[in-house]
Amino acid sequence: MGADGSVARGPRDGGRDPRFADTAAPRRFLDALEVNERDQPLTLGEDLEVLRHAGLKSACAFWLEYRELVSGGIA
């Protein structure tokens, strides 16, 4: 899970960043960021349609976790 990796890669100098206090903290931070910044990510379907519109064939999601996506296709 990405949150586990974020916590594991947290400050090594003993500092405490509340965004990485536990595995749920990064998601709470991102939830608040989306609300406060009015960030409205595209849905998976919308994201893939952008790629198709750009001319990529066979657009697909290679990796998807929570709200993170790695996508692409053949030019």
C-alpha cells in the first residue's frame, strides 16, 4: 500500500511530520487537501478518455491504488 511506503519513508532525523504519523494520516491529508484546494481529480474513465483524445490507442491503467494512477497507451 502506498500509505505504508509514505510512512516508512518519513523523516529519519526523528522529526515528526503529522502527515506521515501513521498509515491513515496521508489519506486524511489528501482528503483535506482536495477539499481545501477544491481539487477535483478526473475519474478513471475521464482520465483514459483524455489519453484517447490525445491519440493514444489502447489507453489503460497500468497501476491504480486509491486515488493514484499510472496510465498510458500506444501512440
